[in-house]
Amino acid sequence: MTTDRCSPHIDHTVEFATTIGLYVLGEISLGKAAERAGITRWEMTEILTAAGVEIRLGPQTMDDLKDELETALDIE
């Protein structure tokens, strides 16, 4: 029996790939990428580095700074 639904694994893989793409394009910060992926910033850094993605350190824009601040304040 076939279905039009994607498996949860595929959905997660697509979402993770989208998150990485947004980071590479500079649309989201490292912290926001990690938050979207449900992992730590350090884990995200390791994944991106292993994939050959250059890590941008520090916020690049005021919006990035606000995102980083919001993420930091959410961590308890």
C-alpha cells in the first residue's frame, strides 16, 4: 500500500537540511539553526564544520543579535 505521506524521518531530514541551508545563506544565526534542529550550538558547529560550512562567529546584523539574545535568554 502506498501513501502520499512522508515518513517522520524524511520530514525531519528535510527540515534539518532546510535549517542548514538557511544558515549557509545567512538567513538565520548559528544559535537559531541549533534551536530549530533541537541540538546545542556546539553540536551544530561540529555538524557544519564536518560538512565544510564556514562558521560565522558573532551576530552579523542587528536581527542576528536579537535572535542570539532571545536564544540565550531562553536557556536556563
